[in-house]
Amino acid sequence: MADMFKDVSKNISKALKTAQAKSQTFVDSIKIKKEISDLESKLNLILLELGRMFYIALKKDDFAEEKMVDLKSKANEARGVEEKIAVLKKELEDLDLKEKEQIYGKKVIGRCPKCGGPIYAGDKFCGSCGERVKIENFKTESDKMICPNCGSEIPLGSKFCPNCGYNLETKESK
């Protein structure tokens, strides 16, 4: 009987943890999507203005250096907004990985290059499609990488993982 209550308690705890992670991800994603929408509206206005400026210059056959500077400035403004949108879209993608880390309690080190599913520290294969995980795909900082066996951050160029002893050259466990 005690085991049954323990199992029920564990399941409730996991359900609460999942609900909390999903609700936080939902709130964060709504904020980011709103920001993206606002920036896209701003970008559309900039592009409209850029088109108007170009049309007037074309109509007057006035492509003097001063006009070109104005057109380039407006184009650079549009490019800046596009870059902000790209950063926010990446943040939106990363929210999914953060949610999975919270739910499963395992560090996500990247996405599968084949299907885009999460790759957790220590995974040798993608849990979504079965693709073999290659250590080269999951370098962290310039001087560290992730051990494909245990998921520890280790110095780049190591021959063996100092945590689990995994042979990085022959890709075999000791």
C-alpha cells in the first residue's frame, strides 16, 4: 500500500513539474511572439517607407549620392530589425529545449541535425529518430566539448573523458 502511495505521489509530482514547465514556456513564448509581431510591423513600415523613397527617386530620376545615402540608411534600419527578429525566433526555439530540460531533468546539449529533436547529455542516439549522435556536433565554448557518453563538459582535444573514461578517439567506453 505504501508503494502505491509513493508511486501516486511521484506521478503527481511529475505532472506538476510538467505543468509548471509548460505554463512558463507558454507565457514566455507569448511574450516573444508579441515582440516578434511588433518588430515585423515596424519592419513593414520601414520597407514601405524605403519603397516610397525609391519610387520618388526613380520618378524624379534623382539618384544623387545624398539620395543613395538615405536609401542605404533606411535599408540598414530594416536589416537591424530583421536581425532582432532572427534573435527572437532563436529564443523561441530554445524555449522548447529549456522546457524539456525542466521536465526530464537532463541537460539538453543541442538538436538532432536530422529531425531537430532534443539531444540530451550522454545520448548516443537521437530519442526521436534514432540518428547516431556525433560528438563534433555538440561543441560548447571554444575550449570545451560535450562527452557523448556521459554528457560532461570536457576540454576540447581530450583523448579521454576525465569523468567517465570514454575514449574519444575510438569512441568506445572503458
